[in-house]
Amino acid sequence: MAQSRIAVFASGQGSNFAALVQAQREGRLGAGRIELLVSDKPEAPVAQRAEEAGIPSLLLRPKDFAGREQYEAAIVAELQRRDIGLVVLAGYMRLISPVLLEPYVGRIVNIHPSLLPAFAGKDAIGQALDYGVKLTGVTVHFVDGGMDTGPVIAQRSVEVQPEDTAESLAERIHQVEYALYPEVVAAIADGRVTLNGRKAVIAG
């Protein structure tokens, strides 16, 4: 089923958010329309990006709530009020609890800077460099209750060069993210992604 009304969740600079907004402006987000930015850090630069793009924001500090469940319940209420069909995590630095996951199961996606299941969790780029791999990349996956464990939708590889630093490798990985994420979000918005168990297939 197509999911065209999108909320993007982000905690930091918002570069993937900006790439998604740019894709929408250029008609590369399919039927997808970004209706809301959600951030747990109201002071984060991504909030300014959303304001400049004319996209409404829901900026909530988790510490202002009694617990994670209450914080996410407030988010879910706003998502449902806006009839959001797809949640896109773009540098959102919080684990998702069942309060948010259950109403949106199969409708939350994330992007991770490695070829999962390799180098899950924090500092995936640093992990790849420390391990000495020759190939890493980007994964877009559905979100489940684990840490980067949901079904893989799409992956794209990036070669690790002998002279790479964390910064140089990150720059090349980010460029792949900015291209891949809008493609996958567009496919979901257009109803071209199907999930059978752990196997996600993009049609067309």
C-alpha cells in the first residue's frame, strides 16, 4: 500500500532531511510528500532547515515528559492527527519503543552507514575502518525493535580506500545516502515495496 504522507525524524544537522526535501522539489519523491519534521532536539540545525523549507516541525524534548512512552505517545498523536503514513528516520538518535513502533509497523524506515548486518549501532564508519574492510556502504531498512536489525530494503556499496580517514569515507558514504534514500522513500510512497518475512522487494 502506498504511504504518501511522510514525517521525517532527525536529531542533528539534517543533511539527509535536506536531500529528501530537495528530491521532493525536483519531483523525485514519487507520491511522497514531507508533511512534518519531528526532532528530539529543538535547537538542532535540522529545525532551521525545516523552517526554511516551509515544513512544519514537532520539536519535543524527551526530558519534558515523564518517560519515553509518554514522549512517543505525544508524537504518535500528532502523526495520527496529520494522517502520516510513513515515518522516515534520518539521523534520529533514539531507539524506537513499541509505543511508536506498533502503530507504524512496516511503515518506519531508517538509513544506516554500513552494509548491514555488518557494523550496526554507533560509529559504523569508524567500526568499518578499524576492522579493515575493503567494502562498506549504505543500508535502508525497515525498523523493528532491535538496533539496526529490521529487514533490508536496499543497499549500495562504497569502496574503502587505503588512505581513507573517517572524514573522507563519511563524505563518500553521505553522497550515496543522499541519492539512495529518496529513491527508496519514493518507491514506498508509490506502493512499489513489498515485504515477505525479511525479504523486501522493490518493483519497477
